[in-house]
Amino acid sequence: MKHETDVWKPELPINEQDPLIEQAARLLTEQQVVAFPTETVYGLGADATNETAVKRIFQAKGRPSDNPLIVHVATREQVRELVTTIPPVAEKLMDAFWPGPLTLVMESSGRAAEPVTAGLSTIGIRMPDHPLALALIKAADRPLAAPSANRSGRPSPTSAAHVAQDLTGRIAAILDGGATGVGVESTVLDCTTEIPVILRPGGIAKEDLEQVIPRVMVDPALAGAEDKPKSPGMKYTHYAPEAPLWLVEGSDTFFQATLRELTDARQRVGVIASEELAAKLEYEPMISCGSRTHLTEVASRLYSTLREFKKADVDIILCESFPEAGVGAAIMNRLTKAASQKVSEQ
Ligand code: TXA
Ligand code: MG
């Protein structure tokens, strides 16, 4: 279906009775899809209980149908309807981290439309920590299935402009709530096993989860082991910028040498670097996405940085590696998936 794609910007602070939010909610009850901000990235929302609506998400994104969607809720009551039971460990995590960037995978009750779970017996649910997202879910009075609001394979959108770049003409409307804060998606945690398993690292770090529950495992597939990833989405090409991205692992001197080799070979190179490395390189074009010691800042700028370099201007994007502690695990997970190759020292 062809759409005009309206962009609506509700006034701040968000008022639940805002007519723009009510208008967007009405579209959702009419099985349309609407993009909205969350604290992580923009989501592409549709009524999670309606098959026609949910199928439109897959169409608009060009998303493979075997990749399940996260359902966004505003109340615990909505969670109870979507699952068979809430495991005690999930209850504890909701108390500690909701609303927030943590998706909990539980056994599905079958209440969600079939394409949401893509044939799995489980369902991923989260309560976003964003006043506009919560107001929209309440106004629509139904849970919203919402993947990131990018065309499949592209970096996730952290502003309404990014959503417009990818989806203008393909969706009914975009609610503009400004830039998102966290910048990387939610952590996806499987709570159906005795020890919960991180299927996708994200805004809540493993170290944070371990403050609340005694043991958390990481899906071995994330470390590059051969096992098939349990989170279906993890196997697809993702977050790809326009030009090929080379991820450099090693010292600053090694980065400098790699850059020189490429520029000597007349490659047009765009650099993504920490403030620390940027100060040493003094190179153009280069984007610094924050300090190595402030990884939350790097996370919040990561996707807009990946969208910045255009293929008309650069042949290769050379990007530094970041420490894997805390939200660094999510940053490196996304960069590794965005990269067409790794260049390692030694
Ligand atoms: O922060 C976020 O999570 C954003 C915002 C919009 O909420 N959403 C998001 O959705 O990142 P998406 O569709 O881009 O990624 C969802 C991930 C995929 O890797 C998918 O395979 C996984 O969650 N997932 C969803 N339901 C699942 C389930 N039942 N079991 C395992 N993995 C699941
Ligand atoms: Mg996504």
C-alpha cells in the first residue's frame, strides 16, 4: 500500500491526551503501522493481536517472516494476557528494569497474532521507557508489535529523520519524539530456561542483570560458535552502512598504519573513532562517536554515525573496536554485524 507518511511531533512534555497521539492510536486500531520513538531506537508499531496489521510491518521493512517481533506493553496486565505464565525470574527483572531496554522471552499464550512469534512457542515482551511510546500504547489500548523502524539490513533509526529516510511512502505515520537516548536496542533475555540466556546484548548489560538474579548465560552463538542462534534475527545481515565497514582490532598505532596503507592505495576512507584515537589521527573525513571511557555515549551515537558516511564519498569506512564491558558488549555486537571484514593486529 502507498502512503503519504505524515510526520507528527507532539508537544513536550508528553500529554496523554495529545490529539496527535490519539490520531496515531486511531491508525493503529485501523490496522495501519506507525513509527514511534522508544528509549532505545525508533520502533515500527502495529496492533500485536491483529494479523493484517502485523503483516504490514514485515512488508514495510522487507523483513524475513521467520524473524519474530518484540511486543511492547504499557501494563503488567498486558503481559499476563500474552504469556502462559510469568516465571519468577522474569517478575524480578520486570520489577528491577521496566520500563526499560530489556526484552523478556516467555512462553506465548497464543494471544498475539501468529506472525509476531514467527512460529515459535515463545514471545518477546518489553515495556519501553519513553513517555510517547507508553502514551501511544495506552491510547491504542492494545500491545504493539514493533521491530526497529529501519528497512531490513540498515542501521536502526535513532531519529524521526532516519525513519523517514528508510520508510517514507511505506508507512502511515511517524511520531517524532526527537533523538532516542540509549541508541542500541534492548537486551533480549530468554527466561524459559532454568538459567536465563542473553540472546542479544543491548541497553541493559549482563553485569546489571547479575545484580538482580544470580546467574545469566550468554547464547554461545553470540561468541561466534557454530550453534544456530536462538534469536532468529541474529543470523541476518544487519546495521550495514552504505560503504563497506572494516572493523580494526588492535593498538592505535596499528589503526594508523592500516589507514595509511589504504590512503596510499588511493582508497577514500572515512574513519569512525573514539575521541582518544581521533586526537591522535587528525584525519578527515572522520567522525568521533565519543570517549572510550563513556560507552553509553558511544552507544547513543553509534547508528547515526553509521548512517553518516555516504557511498558517494567514501570507498571504505574504517572503524575502531571498543571495550566489551557493560554496554560495550552491545556496541561490539552491532559493529561486528555491520562489518564486512575485520582487520586484526598480529
Ligand atoms: O530496543 C528494541 O528492542 C527495539 C525497540 C523498537 O523496542 N526493537 C527491536 O526489534 O530491536 P527488532 O525486531 O529489530 O529486534 C528484535 C530481536 C530480533 O533479533 C528477534 O529475532 C528477537 O528480538 N526476538 C523477538 N522475539 C523473540 C523470541 N520469541 N525468541 C527469541 N528471539 C526473539
Ligand atoms: Mg532491528
